[in-house]
Amino acid sequence: MKAIHYDTEGDILSVTFAENEAQPHTGVELTNNIVLYYNPQTQQPLKLIIVSYQAMVQASTRTPLTMDTLSRAPATVQTLVLSLLRRPPLTAFFQLVEQPESRSLTGRLREIFAPATLQIASV
């Protein structure tokens, strides 16, 4: 990981895996609150943005998050993104949940960066 930034006021977690300014990049919404940017040529993740991070983590502990926005993407995009979500570094943030009875894509967020810890570290 290159950089992690948590905005306490906006409750936005932004994780940069690699700089994307000089390389091609595509963004895809997994949910209304989660966006993943990746390089379509190298198939590597570049950046992850989670809006309402704490609320999303709490919600995903009760029930898996439905990746309804990703499920509307073309099949090739879905396949690539699911492949990215199943390997590091994204496995540090997501746990995909297999639900054979459901055709929707679901997952749980892993809370590895607590805002309180980040605030203490920045003091």
C-alpha cells in the first residue's frame, strides 16, 4: 500500500495502492459507498474509496453488503473485479461471502483501520 487516508469529518477511507495519474485507470462502484479504481491493462488495484466507512463496517457485521452496483456492470468487469477482491491487497479490506441461493454479489468489510487509532497516531 502506498497511502491510507481517513477523513474523520466525512467518514471517508481512501487507500492508494499505486499512483494512477500516469497509467490508464477505470473506476467501478461496488456499492453506492464503495469505489474501486484499477488499471484495466495490468489488472492491478490502484485506489479504494469507502464513503461512510464506519457505518459500512457496522452494517457489514450484521449482514453482508450487497454489491448491487457491481452486479449491474458488464460480466467481464464483474469477473475482473471479483478476481481483484479475492487477492491481496484487497483481501485486507473485503471478505467475499458465497451465497449460492442468491445471484447477487455480497461481501463484508474488514475493519482494519479504526478512526480512533488513526486519530491517536496523528497526534
